[in-house]
Amino acid sequence: MRPLIVTNIVSADGYYDGPGKDVMAMPFDDTFDDYNALRLRAASTVLLGRTSYDGFRSYWPPVASQPEVREVEREISRRMTAVDKVVVSDRPAPAPSSPWGDSRFVPRAEAPAVVAALKEQEGGDILTFGSRTLWTSLLRAGLVDEVHLLVGSAFLGGGTPIWDGGQRTPLRLLDVRRLGESQLVLLRYDARPTA
């Protein structure tokens, strides 16, 4: 059974993005890309919500050929382009000829059944970046195995809270560590429902 692993950056005051949905307000550093590349190496499917998909699709494809960026960023670009992508969205899919046009689109109502079926297949991890609305609904449905929160050293003072699940959801702490000499701390949680 393949695990569904959610990886998100979060501010020290618990926000998923900054005021006005400004993702670039987040406390990123190079270690963020290093960690995401590590997670991608173990994945054979990336599961995304539509907003994250559109943002990543507009950013990552050309990065593979940009010599001025770090090699790990080019690696992420290549891996994100090559990996099987499943997108949960009720909006129409982009043209097949567009970047990542080979992505599989699933209506929101079908997402729990599709994700459960993906988890039963052989292969590497199922990885979700961003996609807060999607992963919180899948967590409530008992389909998320691990949540990896990369906590950055900044208070944003506003934005979208990382969790709006509307109910208390217990997690079990698996790991806490500073990523290298960076300003990011990894909180790794087991999110599987307890019996």
C-alpha cells in the first residue's frame, strides 16, 4: 500500500500563505527545495488541487533549462514534469498540448475513491504539495498517512490558516528536526486514523 504524504510550508504563526494569499511571503530558503526534491525522489504520483497545479504548472516546466538556478531546482522541474500527476478539480482540464497536459483530472466528488484506489496500487509515495483544501478534506476522510510541516521562522500576521478542518484531528509526532543550518524545522506527523 502506497502512503499519501502531504508536505507544506507553514509560518511560525500557522499560516499557509500570507495576507492576500501571497505565497511568496512564506519563509522559504534553499533547504525548502532540497527537502521537496528528497520527497519527489520517493514519489511516483503527485496529487494536487487545482490552484496549486496551476501555480506549479506556470512555474516549474521552464526551470529545467535555466542555468542560473540551483541544480536541485532543475531536478524538481524535471521530476515534476515526468511524474504522474493527478489533479482534483471540477474545472475543465487544460489542453493536452499545454505544459503538463498529460495530467489526470478527477472531479472533487470522486477524489476520495480515486485516492483510495491509488493507494492500493504498486509504486512509490503519493505526494501532495500545497493543495490545502484538497489535503484537509482527504485527512478528514482518513486517507492521509503523513503530514510534513516545514515551519519557517516568520510571523506573517495574517493569511490562510494551514488547518481549517473544522474539527479536532489527532496526529502522532514522528520526527522533529531542524533542516541543516536553515531556518526551517520539520514536524513530521503520522496522520492515519487510530483504531
